[in-house]
Amino acid sequence: MFMSSDTWPVHGPWTQEHCDEGIEEGKRQRKEEALSKVRALARLAGWAQGRIEGWLQGWIEAVLVVLEARGVRVSAVDRERVTGCRDADQLEVWLRRSVAVESPQELFAGPEPARSA
């Protein structure tokens, strides 16, 4: 059977001081563990965001390269529209269209991709 702290024979100021220090140390350790987990999650989120941005950039470049290879002239405004897009579904539509269109107007014409709810 465990004794309660008030019946513990060596309960006194010295014991209380070290008990308080132990409690504070435990709190510091838990705080550091929590911060470490938050940092790890932030790094993971940053890594994932970087992967997504890289993937989108690949689609953007593919659209522009296909248009250029086919001789379709792209204005600065049209180029900015493509490079500013962060919608993967839209970029896929544009890439598929880029193999057949004769102008950027054709690229941007037509129905938008269906959005999932």
C-alpha cells in the first residue's frame, strides 16, 4: 500500500522543494516534447507543400513547352495566367488541350474542370 504525501515520513521543506523541482522539470520536458512534435509536423507540412508546388510547376512548364514546341505564340498575359494557376485539374485540362489548339484562346476556351465537393 502506498502512503499519501501527508503521511510520508520524510515530508518536509527539503522534500517539497525537490518534488516541486521534479514537477517543473517534468513540465519543461513535456513542453519540449510538444515543441519537438510541432517542429516535426511543420517540417513535414513544408516538405509536402514543396512537393505540391514542384508538381504544379511541372504541369505549368509542360503546358508552356508543348505550346512552344507546336509554335503557338503565348502572350505575357497568357503566360502569366498559366504560371499563376494552382489548380491541378485546370492545368491537366490545359495540358491535354495544348497538344491540339492553335491559339491560347482555344486553350482557355471550353468548360472548366468539374470540382469535387
